Amino acid sequence: MSQSTSNPTTRVAIVIPVLNQLAYTQGCLACLEADIATGVQVIVINNGSTDCTAEWLASQPNIQVISNPENRGCAPAWNQGVDLARDADWVIVLNNDVLLPPGWLQALLQAGERHRLDIVCPAMRERDQNYPFTTYAEGFMHELQDVLRLNAAHGVCFAVRRTVFDRIGGFDEAFRIGQFEDTDFFRRARIAGFRAGIVGACFIHHFGSVTQDALSDTNRNRPYEAENRAYFRKKWQLGWWKRRSEKMRQEMQQSWWRWHEQRRYGHTLHEKWGKGQLEFY
């Protein structure tokens, strides 16, 4: 496979877990048509959808589909996709509730190479898509092309070098259904010496927690988020003081990023429409 990335021989795979929400899946895959045409491997993990998702996915000839009879949650689905993408140099884990502008993939991976990142995430705007997305994304990516939040990452869209998986393994499936499996993975990668970052050179729209909400919807009888939080804290021996000190450092760093980016560019790498206005994070 050859793609329009920073290296013409770079092999790329995109892993997308879904549970129902077919309209979002269709919108996401429509944005990937140009990438699929250049040979990018797209793997969709259908986690037991009960709408028309299975039938529609079966009609798509240029994607690979893994069908689970029930909702296995994020971590197992991601691992299934990563295993199938074993020949890829970069594996991109992607929510289905996103819009992607033309050139997003090349911009993301080129920024990863330029900043020497092993895990690279795009900037994003969340919630209502009440703006001219393609035009907005083009201007944003041009204006903020050199902006980097080093040692930061998010689970909406993240590209991972194969060498990261080779060294630290996949996602911890002890995190049930959803929540904290991405945070745990990023922490393990950082401890292993890998560099992560969010870049302004790539911008996407995220409708907001549609994937996570769908994957959690059939399991409201158990407090998976609370269970996963407790497991995460125990795994990393995060007592009250350690959690507090880490949170304070993160908040200070995020406040600096937000102030600097908004002051210089009028944008931030994380924007969200809420309460009738654009908010910056």
C-alpha cells in the first residue's frame, strides 16, 4: 500500500469501532474515501450493532469489517483492529462521530514526523457543526500548522507508530466497555519513553462522545466508568495527593496553552461549542 503521507511507502491503517449510530459512521467513512482510494487500510469493528450498520458495512467493498456478536467495548475492539493492521507503520484509532477535511491524514502524519512524535493527535472542535467545516479547517491548519502541545493526547483520534505497540503492547482490556483505556495507554507510552502530542497542523470536527456513549448504552446496569476509574488508580498507585498534584500540573499546563494559543491565533487546539458560544480549552 502507498499513501499520500510524508513518505510515499508509509503504510497506514485506520481502526474505527462502531455500535449503531449508522449516520455518523457513514459521514466518517465518506470523509475517508480519498484515503481509501490511495490504499489506506480501513478497519471497522462492529460491536454488536442492532440497527442497519451490519448490512451497510457489508455493502462497502473497500473496507475490512470485524463483526462482534456483542458489544466488547473500546479496548478489545481497538486491539482487534490493531492486530489486523499488523503490517501498518502507523495505526490511527478513530471515533466514528468525526468529520475529516481533505488532506487531514497527510497533515497529521507529516506533523508527527516534523515534531518527532510517536503518538500524534489532531486539533479539534466539538459539539454542533454550525460552521463551514472545510473552509474553517483549511484556515485553522494553515494558521496553526506549527503549534504543538507536547506530552498531550486525546482518544478521539490518535495515530500510533507500530513501534509503540511492539514495545508496550495493546490496550488493557481490564478496562471494561469504555473509559480510561486511552489514558492508560498514553501513560504507558510516556513511561516507555515515547513522545506524544496534539498538533495544530491537522484539524477535525468531533460531534462529541457519540462513540463512547453508544458503546456504553447497553451496559447502564453497571457503573463501568467508576469501576474503570478505580482500576486505573489502583494500577498506577494514584492516591489522593498524587492525583491532586498531577491534576494541578495538567491544569497549569493547559491554562498556559489556552492563553498562548488564543492570544496569538484567536484559536486553541481544543474548541467546543457550548452555551451559545465557542469555548476554548
